Amino acid sequence: MPFDLKSYLAHYKKRVDALLKEVIEMEPEPAKKVCEAMQYSLMAGGKRLRPILMISSAKALEKDESIVMPAACAIECIHTYSLIHDDLPAMDDDDLRRGKPTCHKAFNEAIAILAGDGLLTLAFEVLSSDWSKSPWDINYIDPMCKIEAINLIARAAGIKGMVGGQCADIETEGKTIEEKTLYYIHSHKTAAMIQVSLEAAALLCNANRRDREALAKFGFNLGLAFQIRDDLLDIEGDEKQIGKPIGSDIKKQKATYPALFGIEGAKKRANELIKDALSYIEHLGDEATPLRAIAQYIIYRDK
Ligand code: GRG
């Protein structure tokens, strides 16, 4: 029977959503507001792609998916923090995200900044907590692998990853840039967090060096292709599907693959990246079917 990616994504999105719902403990008044804002953005929708990539990596390595669940929740918290801060007036100044008012519109700017800070730090609280205690009940993680995974996630989220890429993105707005600068922006801003979702999952599953490197390379290519598709959706996507207005890159004179290479050139590049990505995990068995299907979906997704 052909693999049903749509049902697979829907099933795991539901599982991740259920865990995320429990991850924020409400503080009493007057600090309750920031928890509400964190909850609002975390539960405002979202494909849960990064957590699902972690789960699919565990499957590809023939490991129990529960091993990566706390880290999958943490990665989604980091991702949501980055979206909240990216939407702020000082950054992209967007009113809509995931089809709903952005955090600073639904609350206010100060609360949105704090909600982002709260989600980023909560991620590391979850990552560094004792997973053998409820609700996780995971007893079989090598502590050194866990520390290395946390270290990799911190690097991918910080100046050597997403924060560095976001800074380069802001600094080059309105300027003509070369391909290598665009590559720096995309690989740091977007690909780093997607790559680390796979590599950290490999570490938590105690993968051998070959599998870990293969998943890391696969993840990096997926991340770049994901960003190229994101750039294309900003030109030819459907606003209702995406949940925010299109055309913002052109309006803000952002450097993108379609701007540099044209729509067809960008599509060709994304296809090449996915072809190479699939070659890195060729040696993995049928258990890697979900990862392969997600890779194909990345370049055809409509939201
Ligand atoms: C503020 C440090 C900091 C970084 C912001 C995430 C980001 C970096 C900017 C958001 C703008 C953008 C278009 C980023 C690249 C692609 C991307 C991350 C899109 C959103 O991810 P999806 O499509 O979103 O997985 P959902 O809503 O499905 O979770």
C-alpha cells in the first residue's frame, strides 16, 4: 500500500499538539499574561514539521518515537519563539501568523517579547529536565548523547545558527547581495534548526556515526529546500493556505532565491537539493519511508 503522508502528518501533529498543550504551566496573576501569550502562539496552529522530523528520524533508526518527544516539544517551543520575535514591529512587523493575529497584536509588544523569551528558555528547561520522571517516563537515554544534543540545539538556535541568520537577513534588507550571502542567510536562519531536528534525534537514539551524518546532511538539504519553497510561496502561494499575506519579500526588498535566480531557477535548485538529500539516506531501510515522503512534500507544499 502506498504511504499516506497526509494521514501520517495529521496523526503526529495531533500527538505533538497534545504534548505541547501540557508543556506550559500557568503562573498566577500578575505573571499569568506571559503564559497566556506563550500558550496562544504555541497552540495557534503550525505544521509541527520539526517535531515530526524528529519522530520520523527515530522511526528511520528503528527506535521508539517516545525517546525524542521531549526534544520535539522543545524544538517547537524554540521555533515558535522565533516566529513571535520575527513578527515584531522591530523585525518583520507582521499582523498575521498561522492565520491568526500575531502575538504582539493579540497581546502587546512587551508581552510578545517576553513570550518569546519564555518559550526559548522553557525549551532548555524541558531539554535539561530528568526525562525518567513523569510525564516523559524515558529511562534509556545516554546522558552524554543528551548533553551533546542540547549543545547542538543551542548552537543551531543561537548566533552560529538562527540568530546569526536572522541578523544577516535584517542587515542585508534592501541591498543587492551575492549568492554566498543568500546561502549564509538561508542555511543559518532556516536550515540550521531543521538540520538539528534530525541530528539531535539521531544522537538521542544513539545512532552510529554514519547514520548521524547522513541524517544531518539530509536535514540541511531539506532546510534549504524548505526555505526556497517558502520564498516561492511568498510569490505564488495562496494567502488563505499560508495564513499570512504574500508578497512581503518583494515589498521589503528581501534577497531570495526567486529574486536571484527566477522562479524556475529556484524550483530547479530546490529539486536538486531534495534529490541529493534522498541520496544521503539511501542506505536506510523501509523505516525511513516517512522521511523520504516528507522530503518530497517540502518542495510541493502549499502552506
Ligand atoms: C527572531 C531569532 C529570530 C529568528 C527568526 C523563523 C525565523 C527566524 C523567521 C520567520 C520568517 C521565515 C519566513 C523564516 C523561514 C522559514 C520559516 C521558518 C517558516 C515558518 O516555518 P513553518 O512553515 O511554520 O514550519 P509553521 O507555522 O508551520 O510552524
